[in-house]
Amino acid sequence: MPSPMTATMAGAAVTNAKTEMAKPQVAAPAAPRPLRRDAERNRQLIIDTAKTVFAARGLDASLDEVAHEAGLGVGTVYRRFPNRDALIDALFDDMLASITRIVAESMALPRAWDGLVHFMTAMLESQGRDKALRDLMLSRQKYLDQCELDREEVVRETVQPALYDIIGRAKAEGDLRPDVVPADVGVLLISAVGVVDFTAPADPEVWRRHLAVLLDGLRARAAGDTTVLAPAPLDDEQLDLCMSGWKYGTRETPRRRS
């Protein structure tokens, strides 16, 4: 004869089995349906057109402008991208790929000074052609905060280690003045992007003249033949504070850090 414990367990098993049989069977969630061919074609057309529109007019261009240039109805664009931020997010990988390529090319040059010159020149060339990249560089807080992921951190992690390495090697090789730190180069590059944006309406190439002056100031010289740099350079937190609310020489109230 089964023990009371065994009988209880057996009874529970039967009850559970009946309960499971009585439960309505819930279908597994269906996999997301792929976009129809015409819908996917429209989505790619929107992205390709947005690249051109944002490159020419910056990240403030509206979805209406993108729709007009693509020859699509505004409703079609909004069905694929509910707001401009979603479209910027979709384009971010292309922007990041451009920055990543420049970093890799700069790191590959045997002489660190040549890598630094290439990095600064290529960044300014790409931003001279693409106003969206200038917006991303100059107003990153405005645009990157709107994306789902922490895009600003992605850019920082792509650029910062390489820049630190190039600057350290350039100083060790005697080409970069020893009192320059990465924060100095970052501020100078942002300033140079401002020059690109400021001079573009009159001459889209004149920034090269001002970059040459900037690079001459970074060159190492004989001891005592350079101006002493003062005051101390900005640290990372101060740089973040400067970038907050700043755009093309105008300033909103910066965010206070807790």
C-alpha cells in the first residue's frame, strides 16, 4: 500500500496534470514580420536621402525636408521614423564609421606626429563635407542625449584612447611640444571645427590655412623657444561642462553637475 506521502504526491501530480490540460494553450509570440520589399526600399531611400540632407543642412533639418528630397509623402517617412531623433539614431553608425576609419588610419602611421596631423586634417575634411558631423562634434550634448544609447560615450571610447596614445608617442619622439596634453588638442580641434563652420560660406577650404598655424603652435622647438602655457589645461569634467549647452560660439545655461 502506498504511503500517505506517496499518495499525496500522486494526487498532486494528477491534479496538476488536469490543471495543465484545462489551461488554454497560448501561442508563442510571432516573429516580427519582415518589411515588405517596397517598405524596405522606402526605408533605405529615407536613410540615403537623410545622409545628403543632414550633410548639407545639419542635424536640425526636419523630416519634412527629408520627405520632400526623397519624393515621398511625409506620412511615409513618419511611419518608418516617428521623429527626427530616430532617424539620427539610424544614421549614427555611419557617422561613427567615418570617425573610426580616421582613427585607424592615424594610428597606422609610423610617426606619431604624422598620425596627429592626419587625424586633425581628416576630421576637419570630413566635417567640412558633412555638416551633420560638425553638428555632432560641436553640439554633441544636444543631439547625442536624444538617442536611445549613450552615443557620446561610444564616440569618446573610439577617439580618446587613440588620441592619448598618439600624443604620448609624439611627445616621446620629440615632435610635439612636451607641455601639451590631450585636453589641449581636443579644445583646439573643436575650435578648428568652428573655423570650418564659420568660413564655409565664403571658402570651404580656407580652414587649412588656420590649421597650419595651429599645427605650428603644437610643434616642439628648442628649449626656451616656446611660450609658457598658462593657466593649467582643462580636465575631462571641465571639458564636459564646456560642451554642455554650447553651439557654434553661443551658449545656453550649462547643466550643473551634482
